Amino acid sequence: MRILVDGYNLIRRIPELSLADREDLERGRDALVDALSQYRSGRGHKITVVFDGADSYSQEGGVEKVRGIAVIYSRHGRSADDVIISMCRKGNADLLVTEDSELRRKADDSGVPSAHPEFFWDRVQGEIYRRLKGALPEDEEPHHTAGGRRLKKKDRKVKNLLSRL
């Protein structure tokens, strides 16, 4: 699965990442990339994180590979949102991680479902824990919703995709 992450959006919604980010932008980015790298090692997903380039060391933007994670900085004058939307429209992602409702809508219009940062971060932390301990504790197992009605085809697709996280 190809997971596209709205970098600062995720960082600023996760308390431990947000704290690191407030101390130093680079420290927040490094903490995110380190956790995603550990997650990728266990799950094998291709992960791309997009950051606004205006806050980075590079005003030219660009892509770099950091511990197996593709990190993209938008070039000067172009937002991370623009990069994310373009990637979704080109079919370069299977899932978008963001809380941004406008990005979620545009990704959905391009056929890319999205996950909330907190949901995704729980999966990341669960995989890190599993790799350290060998298994998830019972209360970390995925929850299944009850109900007798069948989900719509689109909702079944999203549910299946999220279960692979």
C-alpha cells in the first residue's frame, strides 16, 4: 500500500510529535520520520510524507529518502497541499493521512480514501509495540463494528484498506 502523509498536519495532532515540533521543527519532522520508518519496516508499506518547503532548510523543495521514507518538501511558492492533491490525482497514493477536510474531499474525488491522523498513529504505535514485544496487547486489537446492514461498496473498500494498516 502507498500511504501519503500530510506531515505537519499529522505532527500537530499527535501530542508527542507536537511537543517535539514546538521545540524545533526539524526535531518534530525527525520524530515523525523515525516512527514511520519503524512502522514501514514491520508492515512493508511505501510511505511518502509531504511538508511545506517554506519551513524547511530547502527553499527549492525536493524529495529525499530518509530511513526508507520518501520525504517531499514543496518548492517555494507551492504548498504541501498542492503537492498532495497532485499526487492523489496522478494515482500516486492508495491512502491519505490528514485531518484537513478540503484535502480529504479532493483526495476522495481522486479515488484516494483518507484516514484521520489519530487513527493512523494508533496503527503506527501498535506496529512499533508489536515489533518490540512480539504481539499487540488485547486492547490494541482492531475493533469491529457491529450491525446487520451491509456497507456501501466504497465504504467496504475503505474499511478493507484501513484494515491493512
